[in-house]
Amino acid sequence: MPLLTDAERAALGQTLPRWTLDPARPAISRTLRFADFIAAWGFMTQIALIAQQMDHHPEWSNVYNQVSITLTTHDPAGLTTNDVTLAQAIDRLAP
């Protein structure tokens, strides 16, 4: 999977407006809030199924009703279209 070009990375603010570019490494992040723990866990389950199909797994954490997600590709190291595709799937399922 090829890395995103500089132009593609620069356009991420418009492609994925709810995501933040990590200034310390090639990654994008988003934090979501849900009504409660069950809703957050259910959302994570839906994303886990998509990530497994893609063989592209997020770095994430869950604290009660909050889910924090970071997307980056480890091989090759950086942002790829897989990160964009998974972020878009997350956005479609997000509250």
C-alpha cells in the first residue's frame, strides 16, 4: 500500500474534517462520545469487524462512553489509503 502524497495529506482536512493530523507522527486521530459504555462498545464491535475484513487495525482505547482512535499504517510506516478508507467507514457509523 503506497503512502499518501504530500498533497493527499494536505487535503485530509477536507476529506476527513472530523480527524486531526498528529503533529508528532504520520497518523490521524478522532475521539467520539456515546450515550453510554454499551453504545461505545457496540460501535467498537462494528469497527472491529470492518478492520478485520480490511486487515487494517486501529490503535484505540475506550473509557466508559468515549472511544479514541488513531489510524496509521505500520508497513509501510505512514498514512495510506487504508487509513483514509477506515476513517471514512468510522465516520459513516459514528453518531
